[in-house]
Amino acid sequence: MKNVVLASTSTLHGETYLSYLLPVMKELFAGITEVIFVPYARPGGISHDEYTEKAATVFAAAGYKLRGLHTFEEPAAAIRDAQAFFTGGGNTFLLVKQLHELGLMELLGAAVEQGTPYLGTSAGSNIGGVNMQTTNDMPIVYPPSFQTMGLIPFNLNPHYLDPIPGLPHMGESRETRIREFQVQQDLPVVGLREGSWIRIKDKRVTLEGALSAKIFEKDKEAYEVEVGAELTFG
Amino acid sequence: MKNVVLASTSTLHGETYLSYLLPVMKELFAGITEVIFVPYARPGGISHDEYTEKAATVFAAAGYKLRGLHTFEEPAAAIRDAQAFFTGGGNTFLLVKQLHELGLMELLGAAVEQGTPYLGTSAGSNIGGVNMQTTNDMPIVYPPSFQTMGLIPFNLNPHYLDPIPGLPHMGESRETRIREFQVQQDLPVVGLREGSWIRIKDKRVTLEGALSAKIFEKDKEAYEVEVGAELTFG
């Protein structure tokens, strides 16, 4: 049974790292003692060790041991043997490049499809979509492919931001960017606001958390779905 | 003699397309009758024809004929024979993919290095840098390479935005993204605010326009350069 949480962000404004997700983790990781951490997105360029330590502190307080995937001599075996996964945010290009180059993207996806619980935040949620092509991140490295795990039949846009009224900025809005993507690929995109997450339990995919999400389907006006709603498109 | 303008944006808030750049164009395109337009960035997914028509209207009023590069049976020959170039904004991934796949990126760079005047805005300016890896755009297509023309020995970040005070958004700031890039590549980045442009005359590279630019060099605190200053790093 697929058992997945894909969250827009790790941290809410004014809160500490992962604190708003602790109740979600308790449910997702029920009965689990050790979680494998995928640190490759390296926010701010911190090292894999530093990033793992940051996450491990929070996980330890919640009662889980966290081990960085980068510490295993055979990461493929670590993925196959894992009780659960957490992939943190940072740069999606870095994360995807590393997973592909190590041959781990498909293995990770297969393990999650087979029921190993998975928590993603930000970049770690992006890779739950069909591809990473609706990320907000900068292309700081060149991945061999933009394909990701495809745990859901659509893409995510984490940290979704509504246009800011009165901001005299002529760069493209988030909606414009997503629409440009859909000229290229007919794939629905969920604009996931900070404080919300996608919950996958087997075949049931729902929106959870604090805020409604904005749904973009090609050639349709964007619309909101409310918290608790099932996401059935794609 | 290299003769180039790389502008942050095509359009200032409340103004019409290219209007603030008309005096710059008059100087850059002095003595020129026809400009070749590179429409591949396709803002909002509009067609190459639509985009060319939009730009041609403004150029016609200023006294220049504009022809879309996509209308030539042999675009390589069109680039070699061109009097001048204008590359418009839109999606940098699309622009770079098309130029590489048609084998035109190096030809375009070579023509500009040899003195054919070049105007770029936004995505069209990004490709003047060493690579496109400090674009703000979404990776809506997968280009065969991120390399660009390298008219300057640094990268640009067009539409540079300072952090917005009080915005409770936990996505990465522009500076954080640029710093993450510099963990990967030791390349200076110019945060080019809307209303400003880079002017290249032979070996002299200056900042022009309305606003100072923010300069990011690896392992140095970011600093401002004023309009008129020569950009000598990189």
C-alpha cells in the first residue's frame, strides 16, 4: 500500500524545522524505528553530513533514528532494505542529478510504490511528480534527465505563491510559468501552498494541511481545491 | 568590435513593450536597416509568428525592419548575413534548447563576437552569459546543454529582485539561489534589476540604465555597482 506525504515546505514562517509536520510524521511512520534521509538537495550548499545532522536532531526528538543515504557504501541496498524515507528540500536539480547518476531514482520510486513510507518536503516533494519540470529552483547543475518518481499522475509546484498585488515586477508570474510548461506538456500541475501537503494512501490521493491548492489543467481555467478533497485528475 | 546590450527586461512597469530601450536601440543599431529577431523563448507560449509580429511593430515605428529567424529556410546563413540581432524574452530553457538543436548557439555567438550588434532582453540576455544556470525560468523543456554564448565572462540574473520585507515565504531567496549556484561553479553573477542593462563595446563592459546592480562573487559578500561602472571581474 503506497503511503506518502509530499509537503510544500519543511518549515512554516516563524516555526522551527519540520515542527508543523510532526503529527503527520507520527501517522506516516507509525511502527517505524529508522528513516533513511536523502540529503542530496543540499539547501544553501551545506554538506550531506550537516544536512543529515539538522534533520536527525528533529527526528531523534520525535523518536526516530535518521541515517543519511550518502553514508551507505551500497545506497541501492539501503533503499531496498529501508523502513521509511525522508527527502529534504534544497535544489531540485542537484537532487535529481545525484539520484539519476547513482542509479537510485527508479529504485527509490519502486520501494515507495511497494509500500515503504515516504515523506518529501519541497524538492523532495517535486520528485514525487511525473517530472521536475515545474520546480521553482535554479538549474545550478545539469541532470541527465528531468524524470522523477511519478508517484502521482501530475506535477507539483511547491511553495506556490499567488501574485503579489502592487508588486511592479515584470518577470513571469508563477501561473504564467506553469502555463508555459503546459504548452509543452499536457500534464496537470498542483500549486501547493506552504502549510499544505499531498497525502497518498494506496490509490487515494488527497490534499491535506492548512490551505486550498490551485489546480492547473491544460486549456482550463485554474481552480481551487479544498483541504480534504480527493485529487482525481491526471 | 563587439557591440551588445543585455537588458534585464523588455518592459518597465506601466510602460509599453521596449519603450524605455528605444534610445539604446538607436545607438546600438545606428546605420542598420534590418534586424533578425530570435523568437524561440516564446513568452506565454505564443507562436514564433505572433511574437515576431509584436516586436516588429515596435521596431517598424523606430525605423527598422524586423525578420523572424524562424522564417528563414537556412537560419545559419541568416545569422552569418545579419546586420543585427534582437533576442526577446520568455523561457530560457526553450530558447537554449532550440538554438542548440538547430546548431545556432555557436554561430550566433561567433557573429556577435565579430561585431554584429546584439540586443537581448531577459532570456535573450541570459544567453549572453557563460551559461543559463542563473535563469529564473522553469525547466519546461530539456535542452541538450546549458552552455550559452559567453559574450561576458560572468552570468546574469535578469529581473533581479531584492528580498521583499515582511513576505512570509519560505522558498529560497534570489540570493540564496545564486549562492547555491556558486557552490557548484565559481562564476560571478550580476543581479540585473529591471530598468538596467549591460553594455558591451569591444572589451569594455559597463552597467547602464536606471538602477545599481548587485554583484555576487564566490566567497565574497555581495556588493552594489553603480550605473556607469565598468564590470571588470570574471
